[in-house]
Amino acid sequence: MVAAMAGFAVEDGFLKAAAREMPLGQVLILIGLAGVLAFGLQARAAGHPAFPRALFSRGMAIRSAFEITGRLFYSLAVALTPISVASAILQATPLVVVLGAALIFGEKVGLARWCAVGAGFAGVLMILRPGLEGFDAMSLLALTGMLGFAGRDLATRAAPPTLSNAQLGVAGFGVLAASGAVLLIASGDAVLPSARALGLTAATALFAISGYAALTAAMRTGEVSVVTPFRYTRLVFALILGTLIYGERPDALTLLGAAVIVGSGVFALTRRRA
């Protein structure tokens, strides 16, 4: 899980650089196609079709709609806002999933975990600072992306259980390509990519695919309650990359909000349901 989070953080760094060389929509299309190819070959090697009929079920359509929202808006946040801020807001995803599981699926959530969810949302508000001088409307891109990813995780329950991890990878990266196409059509600014742009995009795709593979391995071989809290190491890697590569300097309130989100998230995930 730590390797997966490191891969995703580095992916964000390369994505931000690639988006400076080529339209973001075009970058997402190329990354998505690379992922579809990689996981499609993996599925075929395991004797499974890359595009089974189950991928086009109603449950997968709902999941894909949420994932398009998450992918599109979080990618925009990475490209247009500090990586450290976007990553900090993303860490609230498990808390939204806990909230959604209680409200939608009727899962029991004890008072302590409700308090943790509330504290996590307070941490998000510390970072966003609505109505205050430090408020940046661009941060709402990361917030929308986070809600999209939470919806995707909740909608995964509706995904057909017969789909393999590789087939879900094909679906995920296919949605990423679709998100890029939506953005590119809206902007209408496709260009002939330079060698540097292609190199940065290839590096982004490599770390995206590697991170997804490591994440899958972690979730399949470890206890979910044990490995899931290590998702928060992504924020550590994002802070390091943002500081060293892009010269980002998160202020005290942003760091405090990030700490509140991580602390409440780890508590909520490790606390036994009451």
C-alpha cells in the first residue's frame, strides 16, 4: 500500500509537469489508453476477455459516472493547484465512504466514528477556508474530485463480482481516457505533442499503472482494516514532492487541516463498528 501511494504521488507530479507541455485532456487520453492496453493484456494472459459484457452493466455505468467525475476534477486540481493541497483534500475520501455506507447501505456507525467523520470534514474546511481571505475557489476542484472517488468506491458494491482486478483496471483506465476526451472536446486545444511531453506522459502512465497494480496486490493479500490506513502515506509523499519539485509551502492551517483529516480517518478506519 505504501508503494502504491508513492506511485500515485509521483504520478501526480509527472501529470502536473505533462499538463504544462500538452493539454490536460490529451494527457489523460494517452494515460488511459496505456492503462487499458496494460490491463487488457494482463486480463488476456489470465484467460479472461478484456471487455466482458459485465463491464457494460448498470452497476458499472454508475461506477464509471462517479469515476469520470473523480478523475476529471482531481486531475484538474493537480494541474491547477498545489499538489499538497489537492492530495490533502483527497484524504477525506474514506470518511465520505464511511458516511455514505451509513446513509445509503445502513451500516452501523458508532458515535466515536461519527465524531471522527465530523472532525475530518472540519479538517477539509480548514484547508478550503470558505469565506476567509485565504479561500481559493480552485480548491473546489479537488473537493469535487474527492466526492467523485468516494461515490466510485461506494458504487463498487454494485459492480459484478465476476469481474477480475485486471478487468476493473481496464474499466478504470478506460474511464480516464473518456474523461480526457470530455475535457479535450470542451477545450478544443489538441496539439502535436513534443518528445518531452510524450516522455512526461509515459512516465505518468508508468507510475499510474504501477500504483494501481500495487494497490490491487495490497487489497488482495492483506487485511483491509490493516492496509487501508496506509493510504494516508500518499499525503506525506505529496508534501515532499510538492516542496522539493514545485517549491510549494503549505501554510500552518493547511498542514493542521491535513493532520486532522489523516488522524480522524485513521481512527474511523481502525475503530471497530459499534
